Amino acid sequence: MKKLNLSKQLCGFVSVLLAGVLIFSLAAFAAGTAAETPAEAPEEIEAEAEAEAPAELAELEDLEIINVAQTITPRDFKFVPGKKTYNVTVVEDDYAVLFTPTFEEGEIIVTSEGLDGFLCTTGTDLGNPQASGKGEMATELTIQPGDTFFLTLTQKRMAAYCADDVAAGKFAWGMEMDQDYTVTIQTAKGDYTINIHRPNSLQWASKFKRYQTDLGEIDKECEGLLQDYWLYVPEDYDEEKEYPLVLILHGGGQRLNDAADILLRYTQTTVFPKYGKEVIVLAPQAQTTTHDYTDANGWGNVSELTIFGKGAMWALKDTIDKYSVDTKKLYVGGCSMGGMGTMAFLTNYPDVFAGAIINCGGASVPEGMEPEEGAALFAEKMKDSETELLIVHAVKDPTVLYERGEQLMDALDEAGKKYEKIIYDEDTFLYPSGHFSWTPAFNSKETIEWLLAQERKTEASGF
């Protein structure tokens, strides 16, 4: 029995000894490994921590806001560091608002709310931001010192919203389609809130009445083809007075939609009653089944008008016959296709209008004629005309290139015809693209005042 106990004790002793050796070996191995891998320096650890930590919010020193229509003035918006809430109203066809914050260090965080109200940095090309390599649209942005950003406003106009109602004959002028947006800027001194209100054109569009012309009365081959046009007559119309008349030619975007789109998409037509002008406004539609811009550009070219251009002139003469119109104060204007149409009307009827606005236009020409030749023909017709001209174009226009406007101005210079011009340079903020120069031009009270100040010395003739 004693021998057995001794054996057990020896076995236990050996087990303990082996365990100790194993533990010692593992500890030595760990120590050696640690010696081979030096510990990180304290400054490296601190640098990593700083890189991972978010930047501190900045103190906002100043903030500027510009809408595409350029109607926001210092009286409408002036940043005061202690004032945290601002209310701003833009115009009916504003599609973006540009923000320029000023701060030196840190960052600010911007969020947005509202229908299609997305935020985006501007990139380097304010004149045509869609081509500037701007960032992705988002409802939250982190802004660094020197950055500018803009808020998009929905491009869905009233006519698009109620297209089904229009088709079903249920169009309702009373529908409320104002849009409201909120931009919140988070800073070290708290949040700043900018509330942006965009009204709609309904209150002005509802003052127009819709008529139709049977184009078969002009051309028998077009019998049964109806052309819509809108007419605004001042509510206090007095037949004992004579009224100026403005003919507005829409662009290519209104060719496929219901005629209501002429009044609701952009403000070239409704701006006259909006600004309280005692004028008659005529706005015809050049319909088409396709956006084929080579089809004499909808209204016509420098050689002749299309059936829709002729229909517009027929409606003009009909309105003059029915209302008391001052024929020394007839005006025409339009943008894009309407700007080209304005040139076509002036070339074919050089002795009718007192003033004209050619906005992002150019010479629409018949087959076989170059645009430069068309511009020269237009200038030749205008050389001795009483019509005063205002040419509007943006240097960054990607649709009707500025080159077309330069051709027009060069031709007028060569012919000795004087004209006024508004040229938006590459730093002018336009959105959705540089093509939208009509937004600031036609929303400018100065532009409208200039047009209505023109008067012929002789009565309109030749139509």
C-alpha cells in the first residue's frame, strides 16, 4: 500500500512539473513575440484618433441666397448671425435656389424638406450646373469652407399634375399647387432655418380665356385642324381706351402638352397681369405630334411662317378687330423656339411690331440656307424697321448655343441696326441648365418696362 501511494505522489509531482514548463514556454514565446512587434508611438495613436473624429461644426459668418429669377434682393433676405429663421418667396418658374455660406474652419451640415427639394453642390459651372460635374442629389449635405450648394424646386408644373383632369375635361383653375421648402443649416451656434415658398401661376392664368382657330379658314388643306390660343384682356377694359397688345410665342416644350401648359409652365405670358400691366396678351400654341425641331421650328422661318405661325397672325388680327388696340404698340417675344419664331415673325412682318424680345433664339432657316445667311436676311429686313430689339442669351446655353446669338448680333452690327442686349455670363446661376435664361429675363420688371415703352411712329402695316 505504501509503494502505491508513493507512485501516485510521484505522478502528481511530474504532472505539476510538466505543466509549469509548458506555462513558462508559452510565456517566453509571448514575450518574444511582443519584443519583435514594437508598440505604436503615442503620437501615432493620437493622429488616428483625430482622423476618425468628425470635424467640428463651424460658426456661420454670412449667407447669400440667389434664385434663378434673380428676384431675391437684400430687402428680401439679409443674414444676421443672431436671427435663426428666415422666410423667402421665389417666383412661379424658379427651379433652384443657390446658397453661398461663409465660414473659415470646420463644416456645416445642411438638410432639406419639400417636394423634389434636393441639395447639391454646384461644382465649378454656375452657368450650366448640370454639366459641371456636380455632386449627387441628396437631402443632407456636409459643406466645407468655400463650397456653394443649391436646392432644387420641383419641375412638375400644374399642367403635369392634372394631365388626366385636362384630358377628361375636369381641369380646375382653383387647384392649389403652391410649394413650400425648408433648408436647415446646422452650425456651432445652433440651427438656421430658411423657409422657401414658391407660388403657382393659377391666380394669373385664370384671368386668361381659351379660344380656338379653325386653321382651315387660312388653308383649306388644314380644314378641321384647330389651334388653341389664350387671350388676356384687363378686367377693367374700357373700349374708349386703346391698349397695347403683346404676342407671346412659347418654346418647344409646350408643343406636345395641353395648351394650359403655356400659362402654367413658365411666366412669360402671365407676368403681364402679375405686374399689373394694362395690356392685352395673346398666347397661341404651335401644336405638333413630335418634337421635330427641324419642322420650320414650329412657328416658321425667315422665309415663311408655318400654318401655326399664320394662325397666330390670324388671331392677332382678329383680336385687333374685336378690341380697342393701339397698333403703334404691338409687341412680340418668346424663348427658344419662341425666340426663333420671333425672328421669323419679324422677318416676314417687318412693319408690324414696335418692340420684340428674342430670348435664346437664332435664325430658323429653310432647307438649303445656312443660319448665318438667315441672320443676315433678318438683319437686312430689320435695318430700316421701326421695331426695337432686345436680345437675351446665356453664354453657357447648351441647347441654343451662344454662337447663334452671336451670329444674330454680328449680322445686326453689320447692317447698322441698333439693339439692346442682356447676356448672362458663365458665372450667372441658371438651372436646370444655361438654356433657362428666360427665367431671369421675363421675371425682370425692367425687361417688361423696356418692352412696353417702345412705340412706333407709324401705324402697324403689312398684315
